[in-house]
Amino acid sequence: RPTTEILADKDAPLRVLVVFYAPIWKLYKSMMLLEGRTTDMLEQVKLWCDCPFWPDDGMCRLRDCSVCECPENEFPESFKAPSKRGLLSDDLVCQEGKPQATVDRTLDTKAFTGWIEIDNPWTHEDETDNGSCHCEMTYVNLQLNPERYTGYTGPSARRIWDAIYSENCPKYSSGEICQEKKVLYKLISGLHSSISIHIAVGYLLDESANLWGQNLELMHNRVLRHPDRVRNLYFTFLFVLRAVTKAADYLEHAEYDSGNHAEDLKAQSLMRQLLYNPKLQAACPLPFDDAKLWQGQSGPELKQQIQKQFRNISALMDCVGCEKCRLWGKLQVLGLGTALKILFSVDGQNHQDPPLQLQRNEVIALVNLLNRLSESVKVVNELVPSIEGLVLEP
Ligand code: FAD
């Protein structure tokens, strides 16, 4: 099956679970308010995984902004704290607002780091209890929280994108020769295009009738009428695909444990189909020659500078004022950070380098990002068979 189909497969089980941290702090804060905890405690909460750049002013119009967390009976057995094991799963339905929605925060923390705990120089790590910030962890079923229109718009959303583009990855001028800076800009712009496409594909057409559907005008205005944004989407897709291909050996043998053996086997099989799809290498042009990057005298310095910018972008995700957008923003930026780590922090040819090691969440983020980009590319291909000027830049 073509890669885009495998990745767009609604049943693909790799997308089931993700651990995320900061989006929960607001919920937690309101819970504490309800329980009448002291102001001291609240202050402490405020510091936890707070947006490092501005005070929180998250505004989101729709109920759809909020994330529906997994109740504890949906957690994979192996990830539950030992005392909670043995609870049977109910139907996988959004439990938001129901008593069953109570979230178990006493998960077996080892489960989250069951694979390996290893730093990624490209990503901003939310600090844990040992540091200044405490981030609540919970599980989210991504299939019950699709990336789509949430009504998050206006100055809060604009401020995030402005900070990303103006301070952290300015658009390069046409004469610019620094490939590395171009790469960062294109990756972010490509991700932005993909987010806009998912907003347009899952748009709330009529709020009173709760009618969802495609908003082609929005898609056209935000993405399709800008060939460079479409090109950047393709670039980002190829970039992530290349990272996945480079990490094929690791990804093939990674432990896919969701607590459901049949699902895990299916995940492994889908992964192999993806990694060893003969069309993959033949059909995909290389987005760039990664061996040529970071080479010059200033290479190491440039890499540090761009890593810092990317870490800032990653930290900015804690400032996204809508839970669901923040969930998908964090997930996808982590996916990009993972792709950057695979392509630029580990040299498969040089045996002196440390071998590639990924955290469980990095693999989940990488595969989900590829799925999101893949679905966006599919939509663009279907809607616009030939976009004038759509040529991949070397
Ligand atoms: P925006 O998309 O906010 O764009 C701001 C400016 O950036 C544009 O005016 C343009 O100059 C430039 N720009 C736009 N696209 C590109 C591109 N591809 N490349 C380069 N420059 C570009 N909203 C939802 O409804 N659902 C979501 O899941 C969601 N997730 C989000 C995740 C993140 C991380 C962020 C920051 C925002 C998210 N939003 C989401 C909000 C959404 O992205 C828009 O900000 C919002 O819909 C307002 O759109 P806008 O027309 O002002 O343009």
C-alpha cells in the first residue's frame, strides 16, 4: 500500500496513546480551586509547566478546545500503577464530564520511561519533580481528540505564530545561502500548512447544528493559494519520512506495547509495511542532502544556534491557549525534534557516534506527525492535482 494510505489508515493502532504533560496543568489548577486549596498551593501550581514567555491568557471559544483524557480503565494494563492493575476496559468513549473521567495520576512512572530516558538536544524538556517545574502526566486517546477546528484564533494564537516566525525561524531572503536556516523555516512553515489543512478539513460549519465538514475557502486562503506553503508541506513530509527511513532498523525492533497484543502485532506489521515499502525510496525525492549540512567552519556553532531556536519553539507550545491545539502542537513539534535528532544528531555511518536511541514518546510523536503530514499531502493531492509552480527545491 502507498505510504500515504498506510499512514492515513484510521485503524492504525500506533496512534492510540500519547503522554503529555503541560496541557493538564490548567485542569489541575481548576480542580485545586474547586477543592479550596490554599493560595500558596495555587501559586506553586502556576509555576508548573507554565508558559515560560507570557502569563496564561488562553482563550478558546469552543467546548471542542478541551482535551478528553483517558479514564484509568482505558490505560494499558502494563502502564498502570501496580495497585490499579486488573481493572477492565470499558468502551473507548470520551468520558469528559462524566464521573468515570477522573484521572488516575498515580501511574507507574516507570511506564513512561520504560524504553529509555535520553536527552534530545533539539527539544525542550518539561522539567519533572526534581526541577523547578512539575508536570502532570496523563494519557490521551488521540483518536478521541482529533486535530481539527477548535475556534482558537485571535491575538493569542497569532502571538504564538509571530513569536515562532519573527524570533525563532525568520523567513530567509531569496539570496540566502544558509541551507540550515532554510531547513528550520521550511519545517515550521510546512507544519503550519498541515495544521491549517486539518483545521479546514475538520471545520465546524454550523455550530447550532453541530455540523462538521470541509471549509475549502479557508484551505485555499491559508495554504493552497501560497505555492511556497504547499512546497514547505511537501518538504516537511519528505524530511520526516527520511528520518523514519533512516531509523528503520530501530523502529522495526522497537517494543510496541499498548496493552493489547493483537493491536501491537498489527502496529508492528504496519510499521514494517511502511519502512520496507519498495515504492518509498524510489518515489520520494530527497528533500536535501543532509551530509552537506553543518559542515563549514561555523557548522557546530550554527547547529547550536538552530537547536536553541528549535527548543524555544518547543517551549512556546506550552503557551498555546487551547488544550487540544496544545496537545497536537506539542506532539508534532516533538515529532519534528525527533526527526531532527535522527537526521542530524546521529550519524549512521560513523560507528564512534552513539547509536540511535529514542524514547517511547518520541516514536509515538514521530509516527503521528508523519500520519498528520501524510493526510495533509493526500488532501492537497486530491484537491489540487496540479499546483502551478509546485517544484521541490533542492
Ligand atoms: P494563522 O494560521 O494564525 O497564521 C498567522 C500568520 O502566519 C499568517 O497571517 C501568515 O502571515 C503566516 N502563515 C500562515 N501559514 C503559514 C505557513 N504555512 N507558512 C508560513 N507562514 C504562514 N486552531 C484550531 O482550530 N485547531 C487546531 O488544532 C490548532 N492548532 C494550533 C496549534 C498551534 C501550535 C498554534 C500556534 C495554533 C493552532 N491553532 C489551531 C490556531 C490556528 O493555527 C490559527 O492561528 C488560527 O486559526 C487563526 O488563523 P489566522 O488566519 O489568523 O492565521
